[in-house]
Amino acid sequence: MPKVLISDSMDPKAAEIFRANGIEVDEKPGLSKDELKAIIGDYDGLAIRSATKVTKELLEAATNLKVVGRAGIGVDNVDIPAASAKGVVVMNTPFGNSITTAEHAIALMFAVARELPQADVSTQSGKWEKNRFMGVELTGKTLGLIGAGNIGSIVAERALGLRMRVIAYDPFLTPERAIDLGVEKVALADLLARADFITLHTPLTDQTRNVLSRENLARTKKGVRIVNCARGGLIDEVALKEALESGHVAGAALDVFVEEPAKANPLFGTPGFIATPHLGASTTEAQVNVAIQVAEQMSDYLMTGGVTNALNMPSLSAEEAPKLKPYMELAQQLGSLIGQLVGRHITNVAIEVEGAAADLNPKPITGAVLAGLMRVYSDTVNMVNAPFLAKARGLDVREVRHDREGDYHTLVRVTANTPDGPKSVAGTLFGNAKPRLVEMLGMGIETELFGEMIYIANDDAPGFIGRLGSTLGEAAINIGTFQLGRRSAGGEAVLLLSVDHHVDRGLLERIKALPGVREVKPLRF
Ligand SMILES: NC(=O)c1ccc[n+]([C@@H]2O[C@H](COP(=O)([O-])OP(=O)(O)OC[C@H]3O[C@@H](n4cnc5c(N)ncnc54)[C@H](O)[C@@H]3O)[C@@H](O)[C@H]2O)c1
Ligand SMILES: O=C(O)CC[C@@H](O)C(=O)O
């Protein structure tokens, strides 16, 4: 039974869903880094929010970990390259808290427009400072969105409802989408010069870090009000403090900070500044949404292989997963066979599908071929890390889908280009479920690929099979299955035999010494 650890506080629905799916679950929010490291090796899945830091060091200790599920959007607390290298899938829940976070941005926009928190503190302290708190209306003002993805779009929709004019800077926003949203797509310089309010809705990347730098803050309209519910690091906090103090920026509300938890921050105490402790996603509705979603996604992956919202692997729906599973087994076997035959000399690989296989999502089939193929480099390779490993090795991968009808109702062929020319293997599914090799190096041969096997290339000649049988018999090696393929009578032939015992180097040498043998290789599946 797979085991999942929930290491941040999460709605109880998550644990309920894991248990209902037959997964054992421990809820241990608030563990220290060392405590987490000490127990992570017991778990197949780790469900987190933003407090747990999934570092390379933690992943090294996570010897059984298969999936990290982030109940939320931002995954900057997960070292995704390190997770990919370890073959761990990283998933998030990209929509579950979008409305809630957009509403928080709108709430903070009202709060900076009318200085609501400051007015509250003043009033409850017995002052009645009616003249101190002179606000501004949102109606008719220009809102500049930096980032118009899921949350930015919802903010735009709400702001238009408030009769604001909305302009957006987002290099990936298409003109059509901007028209659909009713926003004007602008350059950053234009946004800075025109916006009365600026809200930020981008991830923190090398491109977005410090997007509101000292220089860019200086380019904003005097009296601008700024809201950040996205990520700390998008704004230069010290420069913002100075801009608030000088009055260039009239107000700023931040939910996110460069350092979190933000127990001390240069902005604290600055006039016109409002802070919330990363509350963007903190509503009952959003927390239930993300908890349910992350638990369902992780359960699907652990129990059926379905992949949804993964950041380091192609998606595979729970409906597709059972259909693709035998194909992935076949693809992995073919990749493994070609890898064992050719070794590390492959420069590029083509994965062709025809018949029923051509109607399927090709990515999992490619991932499985690469997982089999890359075993020549690493025993710990799987579908998550194989494409990364292939890329790192400079392997060129091509997917080809054929419409043609072949001899088999479904077929996957893997062709590797080697210094000795192309080498290919192909397989089908019997009864849509059982992988079978049907072609090897251009010769028809039909067999299952399993356990310990021996591959022999030889000259097709009378007496060879008898001599081979005697050699194996003398070594007390029992033959399980025995399949023969040949290019032509008396020409080149291949043999694939499964054996019940490990075949040692000495025996392989004796087989190689038999007359007519061109090549011998042990295979393992
Ligand atoms: N405060 C919170 O609690 C909270 C809650 C949820 C999400 N978030 C954060 O909000 C942010 C936005 O989330 P989302 O769901 O809208 O993400 P999203 O991926 O849907 O949208 C991000 C947008 O940023 C745009 N973008 C990327 N690079 C850009 C650049 N250099 N300049 C301008 N735009 C750029 C993208 O094109 C995209 O449209 C994320 O950082 C997420 O982590 C915070
Ligand atoms: O989990 C949280 O409270 C914050 C989530 C938020 O930052 C996100 O990126 O989804």
C-alpha cells in the first residue's frame, strides 16, 4: 500500500481522499528540515503547500518518493530539476485557488485606495481621524496588470466590473485573448507610465525578478498604488519603501515577501504600506479545492499511473492510463531491448506507431521507450527522468505516427541510429494487453521479453540448434522459451531464448565459440 506524507497544514479532505483510495497517510505539518529528512524515505508521495521546502538534499533522502503534490500554484519551494533527475513527478493545482487569490488582490486594491487597515487601527485606538483618511475611487482609474494568466484574468474581469480601465503587460498574452478579456495589451514602459493601480500576477522567474525595480518604480505615475499577491522578489522592497516615503507611490499592499515568513521586513511600519501574511489562497473554499485536487491527482498517479498537472511530465488522464499501460510496458521493453543490443552508441532514436497505437497520446509511449533505453546509463531511470537524461546525453528523439494499416492491429517500432547503421525492433499487443516482440533487426520473430534471456545472431545452418542446446544443457541452464527468426534460409538468423538461470561470462564465451555464431548478448527484462 503506498504511503503519503502531508507535511503542511491542509484541509482534512486531502487525507480522507488518500484513505478512500487505499493509500496510507500521515499528517505531520510543521516538521523541521531534519525531522522531515529523517522520515521522508518511508513515503511514496509528499503533499505540500508553501512551507515545506523540497530541496535536492531532501530528495536525496527520499528513496521511495514518486510524487510531490503542491496544493496550490507556485512551485518555487520545489527543486524541480532535482526532482526530475530523481524521477519524482511534481504536480500542482493550477486553478483551485485562483478566484480566492484574485479576490484578495481586489480586496487589497480597495484597502490601499481607502487605507482601510490604517483607518481601522486609528478608529479602534479611540481617534476619530476623519480628515486623515482621504481615499481615491477605483471607478475610471487605470489598472495595470503585470501578468494576465489565470489570476490576472480574473482580476481583470472583476476590475472591469468596477468600471476600471485595464491594461496588461504579459509577453505571452495573445492579442485575441486580450480582446476576449477586454484589456489593452501594452509594453511594460507604457503600463508603468499610465497605471493608477498596478497588480502583479506572474511567477517569480529570472525574467520577472525585480520587475518593479528601483528604475521601474521611478517610471511609474506619481501617486500609483501597488498590490502584490503573486511572489516576493517581483518588487525591490527597499526601493518601494523609499518611493512610499517620498510620496511617489501613494500606497502598497503586499501579501508576499522576499523572505517568508516575513517576521521583519524593510517595509514594515512605512506610511501607506499594508501587509498580509501570504493569505492569497487562504479561504475555506480554495483550501478545500486544492486539498481535494492534490489528493485526487496524487492518488491517480500512485494507484493508476494517471498524470494530471505535472510540471515535469506529460499529462496522462486516469481514463487514458489503463489503455496506455500495456503500451508503456511494450515501449519500455522495446527501448530496453534496443539499448541492450546497441549499448551507448545511439545518436538518435525514432519511435514509430501505427494502427491502434497511432490514436494514442504518444508522449507516455516515448517516455517509456526512453526509460527502457536509458537503462544502459542508469538503473534508477524512469519515465520522469528518462527524457531529461536523453537530452543531457544529446540523444535526438523523433516521434512518427503512421496512418497506414500494417500486419498487426497495433505496432510500436523503435529504431536507433548507430555508427553501424539503423537497428530496429518492433512489438504489438496480443489481446490489447500482452506485449509481444514481433520484429528484430528486420527479421520476424515473435516472443515475450521477460526475465533472463540470451540473444544470438548466427548463420542459419543445420546442427546449430542441437549444439547450442547441448552447450546450455552441459552448463545446467534450462531453456524456458526459444524463438528463431531468419532473413532467408541459410542466411543470417537471430535466436532469442529465455533461460531459468543466470548465464555467466564463461558460458557466453562458449556459445560465441560455436560455429556460425556472429554475436551473443545476455539480456535482462
Ligand atoms: N498569494 C498567494 O497566496 C498566491 C496564491 C495563488 C497564486 N499565487 C501566485 O500568483 C502567480 C500567478 O498565478 P497564476 O495562476 O495566474 O499563474 P499563470 O501561470 O496562470 O499566469 C502567470 C502569467 O504570467 C505571465 N508571465 C510570465 N512571464 C512574464 C513576464 N516576464 N512578464 C509578464 N508576464 C509574464 C504568463 O504569461 C502568465 O500569463 C504565481 O506566482 C502564483 O504562485 C499566489
Ligand atoms: O498555500 C498557500 O497558502 C499559498 C499558495 C500560493 O502561494 C500558491 O502559489 O498557490
